Amino acid sequence: MRMVEPMSRVVSDADRMKAVSRCQSLLREEGFREFWAAATGTRRGGGASLIMAEKGSRMVRVLVVLEKEVDLDETKQRLREAHERGETRAYVPWPLRWRLLSNLERWGLDGIAVAGW
């Protein structure tokens, strides 16, 4: 018997690819040239995309966060780990920008820039 992925997972993957593409476009507009994206899994079967972008000697870690991931402990952990390593940004759907900013304050993660698409 063949296992079929639920439709919500397929939509999530398509949404993630679109979000990563938009994020990379925004970074290109700022002059960032190289991107390395890595998917990191979560317990719930999703995954956040971590993009590494560089501009000269400046390296930025960007976490693309989808709607269902904004409040997760895994998101908090990934943002904390990235922030400990250097400059970090988070990209979220525009309506969720303020919610993530609120979460960052509650989690004690100051200094992470949040942008929406």
C-alpha cells in the first residue's frame, strides 16, 4: 500500500518554496549575492528554511517562518540558535509580522529583524 502525503503538507511545501523565493528576491535587492538554504525539520512534520546570505564579509542568517510556525517552540529555538551565531532576520507573511515581533519580545530575543512578504 502506497502512502500519500496529506494535502496540507503539499500546500505547505509549495508555500515554503514561494516564501523562500520572495525572501531571496528581497535580499538580492539589498545587494546580497550568495544564498544557501537548508530545511530544518520539526516534530510536527513541517520545516523552516534557513537561508545564509552574504554581502562582502557580512553574513546574515534568515529564517523563513510560515503561519503555522510563528508560535512554535521549535521556531523560538531556531531563532535563538541563529541569533547566537550572528545577524539574524525572520521573514513571515505580512499579517503575522506583529505577532512574531511580540513573540520575540516575550522570548527575550532582542535584535532580530522581522520583515513580511
